[in-house]
Amino acid sequence: MKIIDLEKSTVRELNQALHDQHEECTEREWEVTGVKGDHNLAVGLDESISVHIKGHAGYYCAGMNKKANIVVHGNAGQGVGENMMSGQVRVMGDASQSAGATAHGGLLVIEGNAGARCGISLKGADIVVKGNVGHMSCFMAQAGNLVVCGDAGDALGDSLYETRIYVKGTVKSLGADCVEKEMRAEHIQELTDLLNRAGVDENPSSFKRYGSARNLYNFKVDNASAY
Amino acid sequence: MSDKDLDVNAGLRESSTFDLHSMAEIRRAAETGIYDIRGFGAKRKVPHFDDLLFLGASMSRYPLEGYREACNTKVTLGTRFAKKPIELDIPVTIAGMSFGALSANAKEALGRGASEVGTSTTTGDGGMTPEERGQSKKLVYQYLPSRYGMNPDDLRKADAIEVVLGQGAKPGGGGMLLGQKITDRVAQMRTLPKGVDQRSACRHPDWTGPDDLAIKIQELREITDWQVPIYIKVGATRTYYDVKLAAKAGADVIVVDGMQGGTAATQEVFIEHVGIPTMAAIPQAVQALQEMGMHRKVQLIVSGGIRNGADVAKCMALGADAVAIGTAALIALGCNHPKWDEEFRKIGSAAGYYDDYHEGKDPAGISTQDPELSKRLDPVAGGHRLANYLRVLTMEAQTLARACGKNDLRNLEPEDLVALTVESAAMARVPLAGTSWIPGQGF
């Protein structure tokens, strides 16, 4: 276990040390202490290492993560796990807005609640939120899954493409072109897998599924020749 | 005798307000119920660089000998924070245009042409293709609101990163790529279903203002270990304030794109009615940087309607460090070429007028994803034409700089310019020719 204390080291030194593991991996277990809401912690990692951040993280923690397993032992600021490609990011507390924005792959787990725009422009990653999500979650989300064990705020899934959304609690309102869809066996199976991977103990059959009505995929067909 | 002359002789009078184009637009809107979408940039006449003239040297200034006395064209971009700034042999770069909007051959040709003369190309709203990375010695990777294809591997392969807040053709609007051009490969790169009308977001998904942007830029620097320059691109509107905020947010380079800048697909009403002319934006940007003590420390690239070496020289005289070209580069490749006129007419256009880039039917094989049409552009020959054109732009700009006694294009200054019209004098902040009057700055 390698410990980096941010009261003695800079964020630059932390990230450089973690990036260096891609060239030559000398340590698989990392712990970051002295964390006081610093921004850009453990961003751009590209190696199968574990990083435990002992405190609250600022913006973009674990941004563009590949392969690494990153745990925030506290709350996370805006854009946690943004554009992650693979690996796993877990926030033990709450996450601010745009959690998992544009993420292409991997798994993001929020143990608490997530703010507005959770999973905005999601591109293939899976996000599991044990609590609630804020308004405009999955706005323009393209692929991947969002699982909400609590409630969802206004305009869920607005302008959605192919992302699947599973919500156990209430949905305050659905966004444009987002509709409730049938939970078929394949969806129960997919949700079961997602919950298992996230280590969340919930009954998959108590969730509802939401997806795109695909009415906004093309402008009015009658006028297609005029575009 | 033209049709117009006949009309006049017959006593017919066209309304200036309801001219024939406006009437046709009203009919089109009434028939289709949808706004017009097209490519290209603003077609309306706006004050432009043609309204400026250089004051060549004579008694009070000393000219340089053409061809024999050096006039430097090299420029280094990203000297503020990046460990590896971009060094360009000429101050003319290729603006961001996406694979998707353009064919793979067109992207490759842009890379070949730019590399041949030692300048950079830029990706677009569709990620980085191996073709353009392979053929571009210096490649700027755009970081757009859509984040299509965005990934840390390509980010680290880039020679610079351009955070795009907007573009001159549509400041405040997101990208658009209609279903006709969303082929399997384009769809896969953008993680979208094939054939959808793709509407990119107009705002970034994970930051909302200049303070957030400063943190976002830090993140991009951290991911790339502070190696490469970070540009911020804005469409020209409130340029004075936008440039100040961009510099404060930590940009190495600021790109200002005027309203004449092109697009692959946008509502016509947006293209023609939003933004300010390139010439009007430059003095605002330069003033903002000068007030912060950042002029030349944060480099300024301007784009939007640049066609010839005079335009390049005038941009630089007003204080730009480099320019970017998009539409002109496509024309050099063969866009709107008269040899395809018959085919342009078959699709309801004509050579020189074609702007339906969004339809993907470009007879010149540039703004298309059709494999047969794409073959019409040979990327090697196209690249060479672009290189020729870039050389001419540079030589023309050098000719003007030497005439003004400058041994470096960046030594050109506003004092070398006068304006032909009151409007251009006010916008460019140079005196009306033959006077010492700069409108707005007293007598």
C-alpha cells in the first residue's frame, strides 16, 4: 500500500505517480489522505490499480478513468467519473451534478444521492445510484444504463437515445421523448447483473424501465426531402 | 441583356424588402413547415477585410526587399503552460471540421496538405480518425459539448486540445449532422443509432461557467501531464468579455471564429443572424488580452471568411498570432468546383452556390459519406492543392509585410492599416483612409 498525503504532496504529484504506473506498475494499492475537496484527483488513470481517496473529492474525480478501481470515501464534486472508459468508480457519499457525464464504459456506483444531470450524454457506461438522482438525469444519453434505487427528479431522460434507465422509486417527470417501457425478462436479467456488479441488494422486479420513444430521431419525415 | 434588365425595361420593380430571395423563403417555409438547414457560412455582405488597405512604406517607412530579405512566418502556439508548444512554419492553420461532416478522404487530404507546409489540422465533432492522425504531423483535438468519441488515448495522442465553446457560424448552437450522413462508421464513432438526425448539445455536460472551465482545463492538463497546449474556441459575439474569461480560465491559445465561419449544417437563420464579423472581433480580442498583459503570451487565432494572403496579413496586423481556414481549404480541395456543375444542377444547386453539405450528396466528394462520391477526391492530389494554396496565402502575406517594412508577419500592426468605409474603420479601429479619424475614438 502506497500512501500519498495531499497535505505534503500536490495533486500534480499524485496524478503523475498514478500515471507512472501505466509505464511500470510498482504498486497496486494506493491511498490518498489529507484530501480537502481537491479537484481532479486520480484523473486519466490507465492501469489496474486501486485508489482509495480518504475524504471529499472536488470536481472531476476519476475523470476519463481506464481500468482503475477508484473509491471516494466521502462526497464527490461535479463530474465524478466523467468520460470514464472502463474500471470502477465508487462514491461512498453523495455525488454532485453531472456524475458519470459522457462515460463510455466501466461502472460508476454512487452509494448516496446524485445531483442533477447524472449520466448526461452517457455513452455506454453503467451507473448505479443507491439514492435519488436530480433533474435532467440522462439528458441526451446515448448508450449504457442508469439504475436509480431511489427517486428521479424532473425531466428524466430528456432527448434520450439508446440508454436504458431503471428506477425503483418515483419519477417526478419524464423529459421529451422518454417513456416508460415494458420490463421483459432480458431487462430483469440485465438489471440483476447491474445490481450484483454494484453490490446493491434490491429486488429487480420492483423497478420500472424507461427508454426513448425514438420520436425525435428524425425531423418530420414528411419533409425529409427539404432538409 | 439579362433577365433583370428586361424586367426593368418592362417597368417591373423588385421590392428591396420583399426581394426574390425573401419571397422564395416565405414560400419554402409555407410549403414545408420547417426552417432551412444548410452548410457554408454567412452569405450576406458584412464589413470585411476588403474594406481595409495597407499603407506601404515610402519615405517615412523603410520597405524590405521582396524575396531577398527574410520575412518570418513561423509562430509558436501554447507558450503559456504547455511543455510542448506547437511550432508552425506558417501562421495559417486548418480549422476544426469533423469526420462525418467530411469524408475520410477529405480529412486525409487536409492532413496531407497541412503537413506538407508545416501547419496543423483540427479534428471536429466526431472524434479523431486514424486517417487524420496518420496524415497530420500536428493535430489539434477538439473537446466539444457532444464528446463524441472522446477518450483519453486520443487525448494523449493530440498535439493540442481545443475546448470548443462555440463557432462563428452558430455561436450558442450545437452541432448537427443529419441522418443521411450517419453511416455505420460515423454512427459507431459517435455511439449513435445509424440514420438518426444527430443534434449535438450546445453546452458542455459537466461545466457551466468560466470558473468551472478553469477546473476543467486543469483536468485536461492533469490527464495529459501538462504536455500539450489547451486552446479555447469561441464564436465571435461578446468577444471582449469572452476572451478575458478564456484567458482567466487558463487557455494557452484562444481561437475566435467570426460570423463568416462555415458549418456543415445549421439553420440558415442562425448562420445569417447571430455573431459579429471577424474583422470586428479581432480588435476586441486584442484589447482584452492587452488589458490583461497577455497579448502574445496567450496566442490569438482568428478565423471566419479568410480567403487570401491579404486577409491573413490584415488579421495579423490587427493583432492575431495566426489564422485558421475552413471553407477556403475545402474550396482548395475542390468544393464547389465548376467541373461538377452539371451534377450540382441535378441536385438543385450550381457550382459556386452549393451549400447543402448536410445532405451528403456533394458531387465533389468532400462533404459526403457516400463511398462512390468520396472516391472523387484523391487525398494525395487534394492535399497537394491545399499545400499550394497555403503557400500562396503565406507568400501573399509576406509580400504585404515586406512592403510595410516588416521582417516578421507578426510585426504587422494596426498602424499599417487604413479603412475604406466608416463601418470598417469603426470595427477594425483603424483610421478612415486619408484621415486620422477612427470612429468612436474622437477627433
